[in-house]
Amino acid sequence: MMTRSEIEKMIPHREPFLFLDNVLELEPGTRCVAQMIVDPKNPIFAGHFPSNPILPGVLIIEAVAQTAAVMMASAAPEGSIGNALLAAVNRFKFLKPILPGHDVRMETTKLTAAGSMFYIGGTVSVDGITVASGELSVVCSG
């Protein structure tokens, strides 16, 4: 298992925009499973939505992208990929809402690569039930 401080050594994201709490499984450059525990005190829930708080889809996608960044950085020579920038979101579907307090699991798999562009499959689950899935294109620079 990889802790938050170890994650911070691999990707440039920091609080309040680092969404990964732990990395549970890692196959360098190929597959990564990370955990995000959704804090009910997160101020985002005051406006999304006050009477029915749910985690915004864009933040779910960002958590998957961060999981992919750890996966790719783990295979990089220095253990860091510099900046991994989200280039495209493809066929992402949200099947069930993620609520405050949920223990969320993001799993990424490298589908293919072309130069510095990586195509990533991502699945998000809560209690073993898939709540979102899709593909991301990520470009790595410097």
C-alpha cells in the first residue's frame, strides 16, 4: 500500500486538489487501484447539492486521472512523470452517485500509448458496485 505522502512524491497534486488517500494495488505502468474516502465535511457539498449532496462527476474523473498519473509515474525512470495533463474524456458514464462518506475505489489500466499520449481505462466502484467508468487520454510532459 502507498500512503498519501508517497503519492505526493509521484504526482504534483496537493491539497485541496489531491483526491487519492491511498494506493491499494500497483502494477507499474500497467494498472493501479487507488482509494478516495469522500469527506462529508468537504465544502463542495454545501452547493452540490445542499439537500442531496453528491460528488461532482468532474471530481470523479479527476480522481481517476490522478490514479492514472500514479500508474504512469510508477514506471518512469525517476518515479515521476512531471505533468500528466488530461487531454480527453471518452465515453465516461456515471451509473450511481457517490455520496459523502463513501469509500471509493478507482482502478485504471493502460490500454495503449502513442508517444507521450496514454489511453487509460478507468472504473470507479463503491462497495464492489461499479458507479462510473470510461476512458481518458493523458499526455505526459517534462
